[in-house]
Amino acid sequence: MALPSVTQADAARLWSRVLKTDGCWIWRGAVNERGYGKVAIRGMRYTHRVAWEVTHGPIPEGLCVLHRCDHPPCCRPDHLFLGTRAENIADCVAKGRQRPRGKGHQTQCPQGHVYAEVGTYDHWHRGVLSRKCRACGRARAAERRACLTPPGARKQRLTPSLKSS
């Protein structure tokens, strides 16, 4: 569903909150948690998308407005370009801005053991797959066993002796 086009009053409202420099044009209003500018024009909208609409017209359905400068609050029209969602993700990865999901990118456990295929195992917990260190697992198991068995005590049989007195 396409949003109605931006009016001249909307454009004036947008540009009044933008600091125009030789480089990026910085949005000086509200921003979200990732630093992208937000403006209330027919609902809350990203400022770089509104800037695109003001200068280039409506954004075709299914396309994103991407930043060449990789500066989220930037609204400078020549720093923006259109791309698909896949191109947006590829741009993000190529520029090193996407944090890998989960912990699959880690090369060692928190205790410093270097991960290797033989030294790890996959563990599912609440629908999330994680990699566990076998050395740490063995250490945790040894600690549990040590807590359950007092020092110098022998393990007792759980079944009663069949010998009659």
C-alpha cells in the first residue's frame, strides 16, 4: 500500500529540522534506537524515506531507501539510493554493519578454549541453536560430581543387599 505523496508543507517541515553540511545532511529531530531519523508525517516515518519522496517522488513498492554514506540520520538526497530488501541486506553485510546472528561467529568459549569441531557440540534451548564447549561441559560435570560426593566417601549401592543376616 503506497502512502500519499508528501506535500510542500511536509517538505518544509522536514528540511527545517535538517542540518545541511558539506557532507551528510543530519536530521536533528527524533531518532530510533539505531539512529535513524523519525518524523510524524502521516504516521511515524523514516526521514531518509521522506527525503527521497520529496526529491524523487514515491518509492516503488517493495524497494528500500539505502544510504551510500552509512550514516543513519543522513537525509541528503544524493547520499540515498533505492534497492530491494536483499540488496539492503547485502549492502549491510558488505559494509560490515550487520552483526552475525547468534554466537556462530565466535572462535572460543568464554573461558578461552578454542572452538574446534571435535571440541564443541550443538545445543538447542528454547528453539535457539548454540555451540557448547566440550571441555567446559566436562568441567561442569566434574564439579557436579564433586559436590554430590563428599571427599573420601565411597559410592553406596542404591539397591539393598540380597544377603540375609
